Amino acid sequence: MGVITTIERKAKQAARPVQAMDLPLDSILKGDCIAAMRALPAASVDMIFADPPYNLQLGGDLFRPDGSQVDAVDDEWDKFDSLAAYDRFTHAWLAEARRILKPNGSIWVIGSYHNIFRVGAALQDQGYWILNDIVWRKANPMPNFKGTRFTNAHETLIWASMGEDRKYTFNYRAMKTLNDELQMRSDWLIPICGGQERLKKGGSKVHPTQKPEALIYRILLACSNPGDVILDPFFGTGTTGAVAKRLGRHWIGIEREDSYIAAAEERIAMALPLDERALKTMQAPKAATRVAFGTLVEGGLVPAGSVLTDTKRRWRAHVRADGSIDCGGEIGSIHGVGAKVQGAPSCNGWTFWHLERADGLTVIDTLRQQWLLANEA
């Protein structure tokens, strides 16, 4: 994987369908996202995840009550002269995104209250069809230090297809399995990026708005399939690339900042799976009382491909990427498969299944408790 230093690549105009060889798969295009997308073939990308500048327009430095300065977003890439300038930028990159998306593709855009409503209007203006807005609830948001507003504890994601009548990928079964056989809701409680996952250099954050891998994991699992091409036009430190590689998807990143590109290259070359056990974030106790098995798979506590077994090692089940398990062709949730292999009417999968490790067996309920302890307030 390397950086492509020129973005003048000509889009192929042949009548044949776009082939993988036409695309700069699993690489970073260095430069402006609009120009870089313009150089890609039409209808060539399966899904786009976009984390555009939020246009925060912070009025001066922000300080905590103890006098320390808040490490907020004050980078040049987040500054626009006016709301009209931001709107022009948004319409321009969304137009190119629409051109390169396949007819059955979809787009995800994340933002805060500063920009997400303007982005949503631009999406609708350009003919995208909004399927869902997802509320990402942050487990430990930054307080409102001045005490003048409610604490801003969430960000919003918009998921849209190419049109009202267009098909799109949605792996409903995978999402339900990931959530312990309950329909996945549109409010997601996922810890913010911290601990060993947070990339730092010289004690400072490499990127001020690095997104957690668990968030991207859920999106890619829900709306793409192995082998699909995922484009991230605001690549940053490469979260999308790292998760896409982990889940067997191709990726294309676009980024103009050299420091972010260097961090992304190193990160993706290491082929994270993220060790979620090192994450130390805060979560309200009431919200932490229920944890789906899929949460442990997303976070890496029980990575996809792991082997589960019972205490007597009579059955061996392989963990799949969506949180389901496969025991000799019997596929389903930890509870359902546990019941079927025993011929029992029901089963508490948390206490029945154990994770096979080099040092022995660990009941997966212990891992659930570890997650709760790491994320409780």
C-alpha cells in the first residue's frame, strides 16, 4: 500500500463495466478530494463513508475550569470563509461522490450540529434518498465547560441511497445477530476513540476527530460485502482503511495532509485488529447493563475467527464477523446455537461458551464483564 502522489488519473470512458484494475485499490490518493474523485471512473464505488470538515468556527481558545486549554479542532482544513462557502464545498464533493457511486451504492456522512443539517439538505438537493439518520451517543463526551448549553453528547450520521427507488446493500440479518437477535436501533452507544486506539505523536493527538473503529466496523458490516470498494474522501488517519482491511473490503482513501497520510499508512500496514481491552472510556452504568455479543466482536475482545467451546470441549464454534457463530454448520446466535447442539429448549450462551486461548478456556461472560468495567462511569 502506498501513496499515489498525483490525482490527474484519467477516468476510463470505455463502454465495458469498470474493473478492479481501473481503480487505485487499497491506496491513498494525496490531494484535494474533489479533484481526486473527479479522476475516478463513474459508477465504480460500492459505498462511501465521509467525515467532512465540521466548520466549527470556534471563537477563540477554549479553557477548562482548571485553566488548561482544550485540544479542540482549530486546523486550517476546518475553516471556511462563510456558510455559503461551506455549502459550495459540500455540493461539489457530494456531486462527485454521486457520480462515482454505483447505482446500488450508498453513502454515509457523519457530522455535528454545526454542519450535519446543511449536509442533509445538500444530499436531498442532489437526489440522494435518506434512509436513516443514526445518533452516535458518545460514552464520555467533552463537558460544556462554560455551563451555557447542554453537553453535546452525540454526533449524527446520515445514510442515503442513490434515489427513492434504488436498491442498496443492507445486511439486516448481520445487524440483528450483532445485537443479540434484536433489531438494531438507530441510536448507537459506542465509546469514543481513546486508549491505545487513539493515535498520538509526541504526546499529542495525531488527528483531533479520529473516529472509533467500532463505529466504522458496524457501518461496513451493515452496508457492504467482502470484496466491495469503500471510498473515504476525508481519510484522515485511516480508520476506514484499517477496518475495511480487517473485514475483507477494498478501500480507497483521499487525504491532503502529509502527517495524516503517514499515520494512516503505518496503521493500515499493521492490519489492526484493535485490542479493545486497552480502551478505557466512561459509560453510564444504566447504559452498560446490556452488552450484545456483537459488541465484543466489534471491539476485538472476541475477534472474528476465534474458536468457542464448552467446558468439556464437546463442541467447537467459530465466531463470524457479524457476531453469529458456526458450530458444524449450525449457524446463529451464541444462545440459539448453544441450545441446538445440546438439544435443549434454551441456553444462556454467555455462560455456556468459552473462548479457546493458549492459556486455557475463558467463559465469554467474563469478557462481557471486562467490557462493562472498562466502560462504566
